[in-house]
Amino acid sequence: MYVASSELDRFLNESVYSVVLRTCKQDGNALIAKLKELATEAEGVEDRNTQIGPWNAYQIGNLRQAFSAVMNAEFQHMPMFMVTPKKGYDVMALIYTGSASFPNDLARKVPESIVDIEKGTQCVAFEFWTAAAFHFHRATESVLRKYWEAVRPGKNHPGNKTIGDYLTALK
């Protein structure tokens, strides 16, 4: 009982799945509590072959069945990839709605930057740091081109249209 409760606790709270398991934790914790209760009761028993009895077996069976059903349902709706948390960011938001991490009016002011913002936040979620930097720099270039058009209306864009060329021309 002690080993089973410890392994289940480790699975729910310390495994790679612990960050995505939400719904089944309540049922899992109820099962852990019952297993620990029986393990504590067994500590004073000298004979290790003592049976837990039909009522305790029935309770454990019901708790296991409830936990198993909810966990299986939760795994069916889980994404096929596993991503570890990134500080205070919601991983699913980084993957599916990354532009939500940026000012609300960015899509209206610089719509061409949104694709790179979305790809950049996905790269952060999957820890592709170089690719994330690439996409964020491209988004910055998009914003800088729009800024150029706002402060230098009608003027030709500078040279190769790189960040350095824009900054030099803006000085």
C-alpha cells in the first residue's frame, strides 16, 4: 500500500505528466489517501500476510476505477506533444495564441508581424531559441518598416531594409 501510494503520488505530482494532469488529480489523491490510511494501519501488524478485508478492497477498487476512468479521459484530450512550463507563461497560449502576449493593437497596426510573433512564441514553447530569435527579429523588422512609413512618409526605404540600415537612416 505504501509503495503504491508513493508511486501514484510521484506520477501525479513529479512526473513529466504532472503539469498537464488536472482533472484526475482529485480522484488520484483520494486513492492515495486511502492507500496511505491502510499502510498506516498495517504498520502495527506483525503478520505481513494479513488481508485488508472485503470493505477496504471494495473501496480501493472503486477509487482506482474512478481515477482510471478520469485519467483515461484526460489523456484522450491531451495534446500529442509534451512541453514543459516556461516561467509564468501558459504553454498552450504560447503554442496557439502567442500574439496574445503582445499589445492588443499590434495586429491592427502591423498585421504582417503577427505570423512571426506566433511562430516565435511557438519556438519559445518548444525551446528552439535560435528560431525564436529569428522570428522575433523579423517581427521587429516589420514594426520598424511601419514606423519608417509613419515618421518618413513618402521616403524610399533605406538600402537593404535591415534593422541597421533603418536605424542609421533614422538618426
